[in-house]
Amino acid sequence: MSLVTLEVNGVTLRWEVAPRLHLADFLREELGLTGTHTGCEHGVCGACTVLLDGAPARSCIAFAAACEGASVRSIEGLEEDALMVRLRAAFSAEHALQCGFCTPGMLITARDIVLRLPQADADRIRLELAGNLCRCTGYGGIVRAIARVLGESGGREQATPNGPDPHGPLGTPASGQPLGPIAGETAPSGAGTAPGEAGIEPGADPPLTMGVASVALPDPARPAETLHQTLRIDLPPARVWQALQDPALIAVCIPGARLTAQQGDRIEGEMLVALGPIRSRFSGTARIVYDQAAQSGRIAGEGQDRASGTRLDATAGFVLRPDADGASLVEITIDYRLRGMLAQFGRGSLGRALAGELAAATAAALERHLRGDAPAGRPVLGGFALLLRAVRRWLGGRMGRRIGRWIGRWIGGRA
């Protein structure tokens, strides 16, 4: 591993990277900036184009370790750039995108054309776009959109090419949460290294050192994905609270999980995740803190699947509340960052559906254990069964929303 220092969207990072990790994979998998797309991975299609020291560059053939000291700006870091705002409007007006896969790289190249060639005509625009491939539009709308912006500016650029990122650290990923790391052992959200500690001068901003063992988190420090889940257990809160303070019992109830060691508030364990033919075994450590008075707790930990290199950093907070009929409600909030080959399963609505199925299975197993009718052995999720239930829940939510919109439009049209 190599420790690299570089600036991403206006924020200076120090990060441990493998020597052959591409800059595109670093942005997508390590930082969660998925606006940078990877297509050919040979530097041909241009979908992965970012700004490297202010100039367009192919991030799929640039090594992150080779970007020591460089300034990188991805599409997220250009969200409120004055010229990019106008380009996005022109792309929409001229129908310059269809599937959208090439669009982030195309927009960055278009921005460079407007800045560098204010007098470019249609032929020159097409020549400059030769390194950005599109399989949908036929390029006509893209050329018109760029020419439109050139005509509006009258040859005068109105961009903020190297100004500070107005959106804050690293831009905002698709989840809507400001991106921040959880690596190693973390404090509760919003906490970090206090001024005066770890060599930080009082009044100075804490250094952002992510992906290494010693982490000083900025404020706010939030991960890329957040899940909320409420579990109902048909047992009195006193019994459920006692069970929640027994990590060994909880591990038995989580499908595929196994507790391997426990010392005070620190635990070690592993979890087998099987989704059809994909089988991963995550091993890691965590720390648990309980609040007896509030009947709540917080878990912070990390794990890794050595086979795929996928890493998971997460914190989970839970609160136990009585239901109206004397049962128990466990409200859970999980902040996590999944990086590596399996990261796609943790993003968006499909990831939430998978987490929901896993939480429901855990709650059902815990209730059976407390009632004394739990089956022998640990629960195991049938690989395809879990995935099918999660996809069914995901599609149900999407289709339900679509049907609701259709009904609303139909009623509006009849009114």
C-alpha cells in the first residue's frame, strides 16, 4: 500500500491505496463519488473523464498513487460551477443525452471546449469530442448544446475552473448525505479529534486523514449511505433490552454471523453473505457502548472480505421503545460505507431492501430464541431466497410509487 496525498473537489486527503488502483476506482469505491463512470477501462470511451490539475484526463488509466500532490475534480465537484450549470441546461434543452452513461465525461469535455475554444464551430466541436463516445444520441444534440453555450457567452467563459467547492467536502453523493469516512475505530457521528489533540493546534481545522488507521474526522462526518429500520418484537421491553446487551445471543440470531471473541466492549466476528452464486466472508472488529437509562446503544466497527477485497465500515445506533400493546420496538439507524467489488449491492433501494430482509430475519430469530422455540444451530439465509425477497420488496416499492403517480395523473386529467 502507498500513502498518497491529493486534493479531491477542494478537500485535501491522505489515503492508503494499492499501487495499481485506478483513479476512477478510487473515486467510486473509496470515496463513493459514483458520478465518474467506467466504460472501456482502456482510456478510449471518455466516460471516466475528470479534471486533473484543471485539464480533462482519463481516470481509468491513471493510477491514484501517481496523483500525489495533484488536484482532482469530479463531476460532483462541478455541480455549482457557473459554466457547468449552463451546460447542463443546454444539454437538457437540446436533448443531448439519453441513457446518460457518457454524460458526466461528456459534460467535463464540453466545459473544456467552451473554456479553451470560445470561437469553435460545429466541425471543431465534433473534432474535440472524438475522445468521448456516445451510443445513443448521434452527437447532434451534444454539438448543438455546446454551440448554444458558446453563442450565449459570446466567446467569454464564465466558469470557476479552480475555485473552492461550494458544496463542501467532496461534493454530495447520490444518497444526499455529505460524504465522510468511517475507518478503523470511530467516535459517534459528528465527533472527531478535538483541537489540541494529535498535534492539532487549537482553533485549527482537523486534518482529513481517511483510509488509514489514525483518523481525524471532520465535522460533520457522515458516510455515503444511511439506513433506517424499525423492528417489532412481540415481547416485553425488559426482556428484549436484556437480550440486546448480549452480543453472543444477537450474533446467533443474525443469519450467517458468528462471534469469535469478546473482551469488554470489544468484539470480533465474521459474517457469511451468500447472494446466489456470490459468497463472501467478512471478518472484523467492533465496539459496543450501551446507555442503560435511555435503553439505547451504539456499535462502530469495520470488516473486510479478503477474497474480493471489499471493505465495510459502519456505525449503528439503536433505541428500544415500548409499543402501545406492550411489545417492543427497536429503532435502528445504520451509517455505512461499502468499498470494493461488492459495493454495488449496498447502494440505493436494492441495498435498503437487502438490509430490510436481513433485519427482519434477525428480529424473528431473536423472538424465537426468547420464547424458547429457536431451532438448533445458527440461522442461514437461503442465498437466492434472500435476493428474491429483497428484489420483490424493491420492485414493490418502485411499482407502488409508479402506480400512485399514474392514478394521480389520471385523476388530475379527469378533474
